[in-house]
Amino acid sequence: MKIARIETFQVPPRWLFCRIETDDGLVGWGEPVVEGRAEAVRTAVETLAEYLVGQDPLRIEDHWQVLTKGGFYRGGPVLSSAVAGIDQALWDIAGQAYGVPVHALLGGPVRESVRVYAWVGGDEPDEVADEITAQIEAGFTAVKMNASGRVSPMPGPAEVDAIVRRVATAREVLGPERDVAVDFHGRFTPAGARRVLDGIAPLHPLFAEEPLLPEHGHLLPRLVAGTNVPVATGERLYGRAEFLPALQAGIAVAQPDLSHAGGISEVHRIASLADTFGVLLAPHCPLGPIALAASLQVAFATPNFLIQEQSRGIHYNRSADLLSYVLDPEPFRFTDGRAHRTPLPGLGVRVDEAAVRAADSTAHKWRNPVWRHDDGSFAEW
Ligand SMILES: [Mg+2]
């Protein structure tokens, strides 16, 4: 069996899919994307495709090595995401070739269902109570929200108060049996993050996500040591080597993104590395159905797993949502806030190819907003 063709599709709301076809008719799908940089990743996939066409698709590890390292320059979001999407598609093909789900090839299932959480509050989380109530009614047992909208890097008492009140509202609506995770989006300085962590600690969030920007990773050990809030990070880390210092810093939750951190191959390895630090996996996934399917395959085979992000109804999904490009919604039917294991081969997602091809013709030009503080200076989004 040989790889015959690799295509990419830039589809709304902000995704990029890749389709790998073999000479005996198998088709694997992947989702290689950096949100807001889809065109750059598309070009990277096209460049890597030059090597792959004509190769045996089942040599996944060897291809990962060559695609990641064979260009001499390596890593970073664009290249790692291109490799990630290709890697997902190759695992999809392997599962179909062997007639088993990908998690069977990763050592077999260690769980029958995967806890997932829902987003509330959007970019500017104000009135979250109603949204949380709706998610509880939909069966979810955990939600995630941004700590704040645009905010001072060193938040003052009113800003900290507003954040704490919002998390307190969430806790009140959720009760003690459900969870709220709080995403800091790296919007505070390290000192500002400490202030906010102190404020929300009594409310027992499931975790605080990206309390520091990746470039302030060297300050994580002190931050972690000074709080009892479990610290999560990883959506902007692209491989094992970048996770190692965060794990050594004492984070509680590792959040590699299946579409950014080298795909199923590398995230499976990151999970094993995290396990040696007693750290749980909670893959980042505000993306489309293929990235989520890949995430779920890893979750079914990973012992040290906590919870899975998913994008149904997320504030980014305006022109299309998680189910817009799938023929069978079953793998994404969440009951009691959980996704359930299926015996479907490969990634277990049946892509609506006609819908994908049609959507690619309209493409998208999604960019994240550029925020500015009141004085005109750049603000972290
Ligand atoms: Mg985040």
C-alpha cells in the first residue's frame, strides 16, 4: 500500500482538514491547523506531502521522524501542526487497514467513556449563570470559562473582584459535585496571575489554565509552589521537550493539542512522560471533529487522563459547528457529560467529504482579535 494523494481543505469556522488517500482506496483524515494561521499550515502540509506520496502509510513512526526532523529546522506551531494533522490521518488509515480503532493500536482501551467539558462565557465572560445552567441541563458535569475578557496585566482590586465573583457564580450554579476550569489565556503578568489564583483558590476550580504565557515558563515553579490551585498548561507547547520543564515545574494537568503537538504519536508520548510526574492529561481541543476524534482515541488508551475539551457550541463556531462535516454524529453524542467508546475503525469519524469540498471553496480567513489596552498598547487576547 502506498500514499497516492494528499489534499487540504480550509473550512469554516477556522479549521484545516487534510485527506490522505492510498493506492488501494483507503482514506484517512487529519486536522492540521493553527487557529488564525491555517494558510501557513496548509503550505507546510503541501511541502511535507512531496515526501509522503509514494510511501507506505503504515510506517507512521518513521514518517513522524522524517517529517519532524528531516528538514533540519524543526518544531514550532506551524511545522508541528502540519505533522500533527498528517499523523492523525496516517493513524486513521492504519486503523482502517487493520480493522480496529486507533486506541486498539495504542495498547487497547483503559476506559469505556471519556469525560468532556463544555465552554461557557466566550471571550468576554459576563453573565455565565444561564449558560452554565443550560450545560448542566445538557448533561455536562464540567465547564470551562475565561477568567476575564480584556484585562490589565497587573489586575487591580475591581478586576480581581469581578473575576472571583464570576467564578463564585459558576461554583454556586454548579454545586460541589461539578467542576469549573478557568482559562487565564496568559493575560496576566506572573504577579497578576498570583493575585487572581489567590482569589479563586477558595472556590476550588478544577484547574487554572495558562496562568503564565509560554515565554514565562521559567517562572512556573514559583507560581505552582505558591498556590493550591491545580495549574494546567500546554496548548502552546509543541512536543515532549517543551513539556518537560512544565512537568518539572509541578503543573497538575498537561494540555497538549492533538493538532499542534505532533499528533497522536507525540501526544501519546507526552502522556507517558506526564505520568512519570503524576500529571493528568486534558488535551486542548477547541477545534473540529477530526481533532476531537484523535483526542478521544488517545483518551481511551491513556491511564493518566483527566478530561477532554470539545468545541460544540463554542464561541468560535459561528458559521459551522462540530457536527457540520460528519456523516455520523454518534461518536460525538455526549451523555451525562461523557463521550463513549465505539468499535469504529481508525479515528472513528465519518467525514462528509462533499460538505468539506463545498466548504473549502468558500474557505475562511479567521484571525483572532487584536486587543489593545485603553492607552493604545497591545493587550494579550
Ligand atoms: Mg486555553
